[in-house]
Amino acid sequence: MNLEQLAERLVLWIRGKVVAAKCKGVVLGLSGGMDSSVLAVLCHRAFPQTTLAVLMPCYSNQEDMAHAKTVANKFSIPTRTVVLDSVFDGLLKVLPDDKVDPDVNRTTQANIKARLRMLTLYYFANRLKYMVAGAGNRDELSVGYFTKYGDGGVDIQPLGNMLKGELKELAKSLGIPEPIINKTPSAGLWEGQTDEGELGFSYDELDRYLASGKAAAEVKKRIESMIATSEHKRVLPPIPSF
């Protein structure tokens, strides 16, 4: 299957899921990263008149916002911008400020940002009768590199079977601007944050492991540990068997 055929199959899959749910279109978060850019283009192909890309800066990198607008303009994708800075600040003011490890506190606050974005997307989805599409790829979903009930809180994950390297090739074929494809992957959760820095291995290493089961011993151990400990993120909450 060539890349154009893959794109068309994904478009048909998105359309089929939305129609089956008796919804009218798709809403997604457009972050300025490669994955959400690919998702936006595919969703817009599936629903040219009823796709909405929402930009949700929350003390975000200005370059990311510029990249998101570039994609929206190039592909004529309708957008709405919801600035979450003050909402985030307001929530922190009413939450307990117990002293914890700085890394734990930083991750906790980053998860709040992701969950505020989920709330925002479902606000639009409920009002418009749209489905929420997520940009999670196979790498991120496999090792749990997403926020539960944040960027993982979506209705469909069209890119969920695609490795990061495969997504890069698809992005090129769709015409995503090269600066977006080539920039260091980051969720933009804090200054200097990068995906690979948090993961502790590269996407190339993770791609290789997921495709073949092969990796350096320490990398393999870390990947398998992350897969095991994040299982709860990929399933519905457990209920008793009795």
C-alpha cells in the first residue's frame, strides 16, 4: 500500500466511525506538532465542511502556535483558539500547594494542561455533535506516553497503529511543512521539554522494538517496563468479576 492509498483508507475509516456514531464531524486539538498536523489534514479530507481544529495555548511555545496556524492556513482548516493560561492559573490557586518533589509537581501541572484541553475539545464536540479525534501514535500509546483522560481522552485514534517513522513519511506525502516535520518532538508542556528526553530512548529505538522486538538490553528493559505499568491507560476501568 502506498502512502496515498494509506491516507485514503484512514480518511474512509474516520468518516465511517463518525457516521456510525451519528455525529456530524470531527474536532481535534492542533498543537503545531507533526502528528496533530497529519490528523488535521486527514480529518479535513474526511469532513471538509465539518472539521474543527482547536488551538489551545497554555503558556505554550509561540513557535508551536505559529506552526499550527501555518497548517490550518495551508489546508484551509477552520480553527478556534481558546487560551487556557488564566484557567490553568485559576485552578492552581484553588488546589492544595503541598510541597512535593519538583519533578512530580511539574508532571502534575503538565497533566492539568492536557486535561483542560480535553475538556475544551469536548465542549465543542458536545455543542456541534462532533467526535473528538486524538493524534496518539503507536509509539506513544504502547508505552503510555500520554495523559490519562487528557490527550488520551478521545473518541477515535486514527493514527494509533502508525509508528513515528511511518507518520513522518505520511506527513511528507501530505505536504506538511518541513519545519514541522523536522523539529524535535515535544508536547510543549514546559520549557525545554522533549518527548525523547522524557522517554529515555529515541523514537527510532522504540519504532525498532515495536516492529521487531529488538533493542539494546537497557532500552528493551525500559520499554517493556513502561508497557507493563501503563496498561491501565489502554483499557476501561476494571470492574469486579462478581
